Amino acid sequence: MAVLAGALPLHAGAQEPRAAAEITDFRVNDPALMDARAKLLAQAEGELARGEVPAATDTFERAAMMLHAPDTEMGLVRASMQAGQYRRALAFCAHVAGAHLESGPAGGLYAWLLRAGGQNDFADRVLRETLGRLPQDPVALEVRRAFASPAPVATGSLLRTPHRMAPQPLLAGDQPPVAEAARVVSGGVLIGNGTMALVPSAALAPDAAKAIWVRDGLGRATRAHADAAAQPLAPLAVTVLRLDPPLPAEGLPPLAARDPFAGSAGFAFEYAAQEDASPAWPWLSQGFFGTLQNGDAPRRLGIGVAGATHGGPVLDAAGRLAGMVLPGRDEPVMLPASRWADALPGSGQAAGPAAAPQGGAIARPGGAIPSDEAYESGLRTALQLIVLR
């Protein structure tokens, strides 16, 4: 039987999927065009590494007009993440992974974003399907190895572009970079319109620290210091850090007006434990708040957190900052925001304008928000505590 030119052979089902560009986009055979595209991609990656998100997005889109390919589209996904637009990034990454079944990195990045946002089962399914098509893909295999941990850490090939599974390291203001010998020791919560951070006292010995930084989930880091004479939360095992310069306050959630009821839904954020100071996206966990304790005893968190660092923020079902995660004797506990609001004037943040509902959005009772919207707040509120000793 004759085989038409360009048609797949009968045994093609046993082969790895071919790139769509190899089959349908003849521009891939234009060396001059592909050279210009490669230069645009390098320019966009440089802009993204400098935190120039609008410029990087524009450059990635110019490259996308030259070829429909996963590397360009993964760059656009990461640009959205660098801007804190998790919902946009997740939706577009679903397209990238679905339209480019030949790309293991695209499937791996989509699985990583899903799991970061608390959709663990769906993330595992996406990764299984990716490895089912591409069983030897090195990036997908590395994601599977990372997923063996409750709180995965992106290392090695997972930090390469175009599929980098972490934010770029950025600095707030004009300051030296984070020291190479520093490392992440805990999580923290950004409060006070970006001027203060709360961290577990157990993770920080200010007199033994040569330098302290905090970094948010968008990769933005700044220097911090603890004033030993002004620690009103010391009895609660929490240290207050002052940030200089402050981190951006845009997108920070307002403080909850009251403590969440036991059994009500909420979100908790933590970072994975790691041996260096690399930036990372936080891990979201969903669940239901634990019961209140008698007297001043710490409240049971109730939400099973993924990370082991503790110190991250806790949001109520409506996305308001309800507290922070602290290490407990047998399980993590929660320090309600009400406990620090009175003791720390200026710790709240002004509520910004309500976000416009997205097309097809479903009204939820009591103003509850979906997990992907909560994750966008977590990217800005959840901090890595970085210490040089």
C-alpha cells in the first residue's frame, strides 16, 4: 500500500509523539527565522531574570508569532507566575501541556503548578500520563523523583529554562544579593503593608545571624533585622522582623476580622525544607480548622501542611489572613492573627479593591474563594526566612 508523503507510518503509535511544528509549521525549516526566534527567546529570558515582566511577556509573544512551540509558551507561563498571576499561568499551562504532548517539560511544569496549588491528585495524573507517553524524558523523571517528597524541591534540571519550576531571584531596591552561603531556615508571613515579617522564634537566633533576608513567592528578597528591644510577640514564640526596603504591598490579603470557626475551610502555605537559599514557589494545603483550645494554649491548625519549615500564612475561606503556622509538640499549631493585631500596631494591610469576577465564575457562599485565587495571595504573603550564620 502506498504511503502518502508526510503521512505517519502504520507503526507510528509505538513512537514518541512528534512536535507539532515538525508536522504542520514549515517555518521551522527557515534558518534565518529560527535564529531570530532564538535571539528573542534569549532576550525574553534575560528580561524575566531581571524582573522586567511586561517586557519579557512582550518579547515571548513576539517569538510565539514565529513558531507555535512549547518553549515559547512555557516562557509565557513563567512570566505570568513572575507577575503573581497563578490562575492565568495554570490555565495557559494546561493548553501548553495538552497541545504539545511531545514535550515532557511542558507536562512536568503543568504537574508542578497543579501540585503547588494543592491539586495533588490531578498533578499526579498529569505526570503519569506524561511519563506514559515519554517514559525516558529526563525532566518528567526528575519531577517524579521530586514528587516523592511531601514538599518537593526544584533542583538541577528543574531549574533550567524554559521550564524552570521556581521564580527568578530578585531584589527589592538597590542592595547586595543574598549571600551564597545563606540558607532557608523557616517560613514567614509578610504583614504591615510589606514593612514587617513574622517568623517562628525557634528558627531564628538574631545574635547568631550575620545577616537575615526574607523572600516572597515571586522571588523578591529584601534585608531584614530583628530589634531585640521591640519584640511584643516574644511570649508567643514569634519574632517580628523589620524590612528595609519593604516588599511590595500590592495583593496582600487583609487581616480577618475574627478568628475562623472550628471546622471551617481554610488554606495554609509552607515552603519545602532546602539546603540553600534558592527561591521557590510555596506549597498550598487545604483543609478545615482545628478546635479552639482553652486559655492561651495554641490553637490546633487542623490543616495538614505539606512543608516542614513552618511559619507560613493561613488564610480563611474568604482569603483573609487568619494566622500563621507554628511548630507544635505533636502537630503544627496556628497563631491567630487576632493575637498579633492588638500587640503590633500597623500590622494590618489595607484591603485593596475587590477583584472583578472572571468569566463564568460561580458565586460562592460567604465570599469563599477557590484555591487558585488563594494561591495568588500566598505567593505574596508566604515568605522564606533566609539566614547567614
